[in-house]
Amino acid sequence: MSGTIELLDAALAQAKSENRAALVGYLPAGFPTVEGGIAACTALLESGCDVVEVGLPHSDPVLDGPVIQTADDIALRGGVRIADVIRTVREAHAATGKPVLIMTYWNPIDRYGVERFAAELGEAGGAGCILPDLPVEESDAWRKAAEANGLGTVFVVAPSSRDERLAKITAAGSGFVYAASLMGVTGTRESVGREAESLVSRTRATTSLPVCVGLGVSNARQASEVASFADGVIVGSAFVKRLLDAADLDSGLADVRALAGELAAGVRRS
């Protein structure tokens, strides 16, 4: 099997053809266990998510909030390894036929071996990698390995990115562009939302790639709002929190299925 970037492209194009944003879910591998994480990622794809990002747990997830940090810690204490992350991708994709990416910081790939990681992810049917801390200027080796194995390379842009920087980042990426922002605390959400909408507009001016927004969405109303200006709505912490708060895995899976269904309805209301 080779990588499935074409499947990712098709899923995003299908959402656009339906005049809606795609719903992209995120869960870390190995959380609450390896088996439980596979079941949860599969549940998201079966319940309304068009795409799933599988997080590679990291001991110092500097870009992730406390909810995902807690889940990462549980996964790491449970002994999760890169082989388990690859397995999660393989089994979630095989069970659903939908695109599954890995989201990871660069250091684990660098230590594991760039070509080895890309080859194993492609063989598992992965669609690509989201690499939030890999500078474009240092990405040639990864991008060559990714392309050779049918994988997309998704870079992250932020409101602080200048227009010329956006153009450089988007020119190097494939699959989609991850526009990162924060919903913010109560009282600041409106201005942060405008900032995210501006970032999407500025990013679209540099690329034909879809622009998907990670913006702290946790309910259908917020999903609809973000879907009104983005090509995809990325939801992570809300899913993780449902699993953290659940009394057991079965109830957690039911909760994430329900949330995926609500969010899928939300992106269709925009």
C-alpha cells in the first residue's frame, strides 16, 4: 500500500462540492490505550468526520493546551510507541476507507529516520503529516520522502505570519493549510474569530490549497461559524475532553460519536 494523499484531496473536494466545510477530527494515539485510541479514531470517521489527525504523543507538546497534554501524558505512561501511532493510522483507515494523517512535532521523525517514517506511514495507508514546528527552509528531506510515498505535507500558519511568509509556506505544502488560532476566553472570542477569518483570507490569496482552521471549536454553533469562512473545521480538544470525562471507554466512544455527529451537522449549516 502507498500513501493516500489523493484520498485527502478527494475528501476536501467532496466537501467543497457539497457547499460545506470539511470536518477534521484529532485524537492522540495511545489514548486512553492503543486499542481504545484506534476505536476512538474509527468512531470519529464513522460518525461525521471527513478526515482524522492522529497525534503522536510528545513529552513537551508546546503548542497543545492542557487537555491534549493530559491525554499525551496518559498515552506516554501507557508506553505508546511510533509503531502504535502507525498502527492507529492503518487500522482507522482500513476500517473506514477515509483519509488519516499524523500530526507530530519534528523531533520524533528526525530521530526515527525521515525515510523510514515516511515509508511506514505510506505503507499503512496514511494521507500525510501535519508538522507544526518544521521550518519550510529545513523541510526538503521530508517533502521528498513524503512525495515518494504518496503523502501530503501540511504546514501551519498563524495570524502573526506575514503575507510573504504565508506565500513561502503554502508553496511548499500539500493537502491543505492548517490555519492555527485560538477561540480565546469568554469576552475575546469575537475579535479572535475576526483574526482567524482574516488569516484564512490572506492565506487563500497565496494558494489554491484548502485552508482548514483549528480554532477551539467545541459545539455545532461554533463549527457553523468557522465553516462560514474556512474550507475545513479542525476539532481536537473537545473530542479529547469527552474521552477524559467519560466513566469508561464505551461511554467515551458514545460521547465522541455524538459530538462528531453534532459538529458534522454544524459544518453543513453554514
